[in-house]
Amino acid sequence: MKKLPTGLQEFSKLIEGNCIYVDKTKFIYSLLNHQYYFLSRPRRFGKSLLLNTIKEIFLGHKEMFQGLWIYDKIDWEVYPVIKISFSSIDYKTFGLSKAINIELENIANNYGINFEHKHEGFKLRALIEKLAETKKVVILIDEYDKPIIDYLDDIEKAEENRDILKSFYSIIKDSDQFIRFLFITGVSKFSKVSIFSDLNNLDDITLDPNFSTMLGWTIEEVEYYFADYLSEVQAVYSERFDDIKPLLKEWYNGYSWDGKNFVYNPVSLINLFSKRIFNNYWFSTGTPTFLTKKIKNEHYTSFDIENKVINPGLLDKYDLKNMSLIPLLFQTGYLTIKKWDIFDNLITLDYPNKEVADSFTTHTLAELTIGALDKTDMLLVEIVETFNSHNIQKFISHINTLFRNIPYTLIDEKEKYFHSVFYMVMKLVGFRIETEILTIDGRIDAVIKTKDKIYIIEFKINQDAGKAIRQIREKAYPEKYALDSRPKMLLGINFNSETRVIDDYQLISQIE
């Protein structure tokens, strides 16, 4: 059985190590007849492996590709390759300009080239022109935007790095006649704004349906390449699940860039197959703090993020001084395209899967509650136990412990805000909670379904729980679930914005 490609981003090492390679060379082949490409994808989706695979193709290393789709489809011409990965250059120590200079000198040394210029832009031009004396040059740039993204909490520094990169990339435009192929990858989409303003002939294939599954793994690829590892995980869970594929989908599938084709996160699956346990592997890599801080500072709620319907043009909005949260969440992988209405030109964004939803919810709640979640694992367990045992008094007490840790500055006396935090907590601990459910007579705030009861919940702020119960009854919310035999429990909750807790609740059975 072939090895898992754990932590490997070099195609050559993957092949030499007898590791599984999910064959994406058919996609690469379709790219070769054109010149300039740009692709945006979230972290951990194989962008680096893709560029390294392209590098080996242009270096003519045919022997590495035996058994792969592209093996007998091209002439295997050899081209000089300039590959720069901004994830591996040390710009934090040396500064961006010097770090680029060092990287270019290393590449030049490999080709036996000496520079007369000190500026990184002149060095790049000299390197391109010198290499092109024998054959046109291939340029591969990985994580082009990392020197900007790493400083999103320091806009002045981010702008400084952006300007350096803009000047650097402008050299590529001026060297057009020397370039055979250019491929640039990153997380963000600065491609449509200031950084690539000179590279106006870049073909942005980020949302191109022809390349929607070029990165990530489809279920067919998972079943074909990882059949043995799937069997091993199935054996671990055989006593609980006859088939783990639905669980696999719930946890790690759901990423899409066209609303039709959905893929798995490769790194998450590799961790699953290696450890043989369903777990949150996205969480372990961390969530950028600037995202959670932006959510807190701008008073976003879950309802502002989930099932978001927007015009696809908004996904290109990436302005350092006025960054919109939704494009940021999409580009970083916390939201993905669940549906694309081509007639109305609208897309629906939502969390891809349980892994991402739980990661984001955990980080967001920790930020909103002043890090309280880092210390409250036991509290979350008690929230589950008390609700499942229908001990609502203790359940409310535990929820209030979290609410007390919300800073006063975030309290804006909006029912939606408290509602959102309650929703995130219940979702995080595993309850099936639905919100904003439309009925003939109104909109139910929340419904939680347990194995033996259905809770219909109405939230109020600075009023009383009795009013919430009356609204549930007057608008006949339970009738929506009349065909479900489980008892209906009516739960009215009132938040007090001054004390920052639930100060009143009522729980009654529908039959009372």
C-alpha cells in the first residue's frame, strides 16, 4: 500500500517516497497552451504541490510521470524555470525587498548567473532575459500575497509590502516576450486591484468551472486512491457506523468554486487516514486573529455570515483599507459556494462542512467571550448534559456563565446579537439547531431537536419570557411540526442587556 503524502508539497519527493498522488495532470495539460494564469484557493488545498508538479513538467522530468495521465500527451521539452514561494522566503527577518533579493540570487546561482544590479526588480528582469537566451522562461509564484496577509493587522506594513510586490510583478509584464508560461497562486484576490494592475492579461481561473476540482479531492478520487485507508477508518468505526462515507462528507467535504462540484480538503483527509479518528484538523492550524477581531469589532453575528446570498462580483473586493468580511471568509476557506444561480447571477455562501463551522465558531466565541472558551471545556460538557436531561434551570445558568464574559462594548441591545451567541454555543456542542424558520404567521427564532423532544424558542431583550411564550402560541409556531410525534416544548428567553445574562425564562409543554 502506498504511503500517505503527509506534509509533502514537492512532487518529486512524493513520487520518490512511493506516496499517493491524486492525478491532476489532465487539468495541467489543459493549461499548457496559454500563457498567464492566476488561481486563488484557501490554505491547505495543494497550491504548492500543483506548482511543483508544473515545475517538473517544464523541466522535462518525464520519468516521474510514468503511469499518470499526461505521460504520453506532451513532447517533454525542457524550459528554464523561475519558481518563487513567498511562504519560504524570510521577509519577516530581512524585510521583503532583501528577502526577494536573496531568493533571486539563489535561483541565479543554480543557473550560474551573476547579477550586476542590487534592486530586486532589475535582478528579476536580468534573470528572465539571461535565461531566455536559450529558451523562453517559465515563472511560477506561490503564495504571492503572503507578505500582505501576514500583516493585515498592520495596514501600514501591508501597504508597504503591497507596493514592493506591485513593482516586482510589473517587471513580468515588461518581459512578456521572454515568458513561455506564468502561474501565480495565493489566498486573496488582489489580482483585480492594485498589485496586478500591470498584468492585465492574467487569466483568473479561480471561479472557472473547468478547474473547479483541480485542487481538493472529489469523492470518486478519495474512493479510488485511498480505498485501503478508508477501509482502515471504517474498521475503527464499524461498531457505530455501517458506512462512514456520510460522516466523511459531513466533516470534510463541501468546498466548491462553482456551486456544482464539491471537493474534500486534502490535508484534513490525510490526517484522518493517518490518525484514524474524526477530528477537527482545521482547528489545529489556527484561525487568523484579524478575522475574529474584525467580527467582534464590527458586530457581525452568525446570521450575517451563514447562508449569505451575494453577487459573485463582491468576491473580488479586496481593499486593504476597507476590507469586507465576506470576501475574506470566502478566500480563506471559511465560506464556500453552496449554490450558484446563473440566471439571477447570485451565489449562496455557507460553511463548507462541520470541521470548518466548528473551528470558526470556536474561535469566534473565544474572541467574543474574552477567551472564556479556552477554560470552559467542562462547562460546554455541562451545557450538553443539562439540556439533554431537560434541566433547563441549570442549562440557563451555564449559558449565563458565558454571557457574563461578553464585554460591555459589544452589547448593543440587539436581540439578534444574544440570539447569535446562543446559536453558536448550541451548534458548537453538537445540537441540531435551526434559526429564523419561516411559518405562515411569522418567523421562529430557533428550534432545537433532541431525540425525544422539540424545543421551539423565542428570544426577547429587556422584556419578559411570558411575552415570548405568548408569541409562540398566538402565531401557532408548533403547528409547523405537527406531523412530528415528539412532544413540543415552548421555551421563552429574555436577555437583560444591562446585566448581560438571561434574567427570565419560561418552559412549558405545548399541551399545558
